Amino acid sequence: MKNISYRVALGGIVSALCLLCMFLAGIMPLFYLLLPMTAGVLLMIIAEEVSLSWAWLTYASVSLLSLFITADKESALIFIMLFGHYPILRIYLGRLKPRGLRNLIKATVFNLCAAGFFYVTTFIFGIDQMLDDMGDYGKIRRNCFSCAGKCNIRAV
């Protein structure tokens, strides 16, 4: 049942559903985080049903096309930098036996992706709305380590 036509058809359907979620993120800005998460969960179908290489290929195609299709570039960027690749990385991380090492790698991946998203959004794309939403907390960047620690507890 897992012949090439099945893989291509499933990849196309999942890609279309992911792109629909990303498109809807531009139409319904209230769900700019929920819809990229949903698209990431859809990528888990490819990773579990077909293979990890097809999942990476689907992630790459959805990431590239979401930059062109999505009106909200922030939601496309958060899909590319966090929610798109983590469901695939989750399978690799699940194979690690020491739980402490697994949690450390999860926290490191989360911190790098979240910090990368923040800096790319604010300094490369110039979306200063994120700093305005954070108020003085974003401008002075105090207490970054306590904030990162709270996020790590929730991510692990």
C-alpha cells in the first residue's frame, strides 16, 4: 500500500491542507499561532505513514509556498522556524534513551528557534509590533533568562 503513487498522493493532500491552514492564518489573524501549529500536526501524518525523508520534503515545499501564499508573514515565519520542523524532529528526539539528554535537547531546540524567530521578525522583517506588544519588557530585554526558563518548563 505504500507504493510511490500513495506517497505522492498523501504528500499532495497534506501539503494542500497545510497550505490551506497557512492561507487561513492570513485571513483570520486571531489564529496566527493555532493554524501553523495545525499545519505542523498535519506533517506528522507524513512522518508516521510514509517516511521522514518525505516529511522533510513536504515541510520544505509547504515552507516555501507559505511565504508566497500567506498574507501574514509572521505566521509563515513561525511555521518555518518552529512549528513545521519540530513534529519531524520529535521522532528523532523520541529515539534518545536518556531522558535528561532528550529534555535538554528539546529545550535547546525550542530556545534557539524561539530566539531566532524573535530576532528575524524584529530585525530582518522590521516588525516592531512585537516589541510594542511586549512593552518595556521587550525594549530593555530584562529578565530574559527567567522568561526562557518558564518557556522551557512548558515546552518539555
